[in-house]
Amino acid sequence: METGEIRGDIGKGGSPRVPAPAQEANLPGGGRADGDPSLPNDNAPHATLPVRPTDRVVRAGCYALAGLWWLIGLRRASGMLRHYLAGTGNPYALDAAELVALPPVRAAVNARLMEAEAGHWSEADEWRGVLITPGTSVDWWLAVRGIQYRVVRPNAHYYRVEFHKTWNFDRGESEFGVPFAPFARLHEVGVAHEFVATGGTGYLPR
């Protein structure tokens, strides 16, 4: 349901850079005055709009959906939706071992390693995006849809993979005809909170 990151616009070793709205509407960004991530979309800042009865209905429906996902085994998707609804905005730990084993992520990482071995880059790669589809994993598709990754390669024998995801709903976006605006509003009225999810593998042999 939430928007996914599929571009690689984060610079080496630093904080994510916010691209123009026409480039991407859901990449991680800098800070707002209130400390929330600055996202290039039309969402209002956290807890700046009044709560309406319909907001509480939408939130209750999302909790029910998260419970259903859990019961049918979509544990990653359920956990991330529940984290959004909890409203803390705290960072979320991704299971990097599971992510790096997904075929599109594995293929993307292998391609970057081959380019490193050909001398095109060394040590820390730039952040890049990879799309996860329902055909790969319904659970991870619902959980993240797309993920930012980078490869860190200190030498020719070992490497690690780091992941970054800004988890939010964007006004104006939709999936299967369902608009995201009511879910984005939960953040805007303060009964949910966008958050950043990160994870990293240990050093792996090459």
C-alpha cells in the first residue's frame, strides 16, 4: 500500500538528498523545522491537521488489515503497517538477510559487485533503488514495494549490503484504484507517523 523507493539518489556516505518532485515523490530527505523528514510530496507535516471521525475509522480498518496480514503469514507487511499506525516515528529494523536473498535484490547486488571487480567503483557504492514485485514476494511487496540499497566493499574478498526505506503514503498516489490520501492523512492528523527503515548485512564472502 505504501509508496516504494526505486531510484538511487542518495550520495556516498552522507544523508539522503531530496530530488525534485518530478523525479521522485517518496525518497528520503532532510529535516523539516519540526524534525520530520522532508518529503517532496503534498503531504502536510505530522499532526498539523484536525482529527476527523473518518480518520479513526480508517486507522481502525488499517489495524484490522494488519491483523489479517499477520494471520495469513504476511508478517513483514503487517509489522511495518502496525509500526506506522503506532505513531512513534521511531526507526524500524529491516531484515537485511531476507532482503538480500530476494532474487531482484540479489541480481542487483551481484551486478554491482561485478562492476566493482571491473574497476568501475570501489569501497562504498552509491545508493541505488530496486523494485520488489508481488511475483517476487507478496509480503515484501506490501511491506516496501521498493528499497534503496548500497554495497560496501572494503576489499576484493568481502562486502556488505545496506538498506534504507522511507515509509510513507503519498497524497495523489494510488494502488489498484485505492487512493493513498486517507492513509497519508493519518500522519497529517497525528494518529500515525512516517518512519525510516534501515538494515544491513554482516560482511559476506565474495
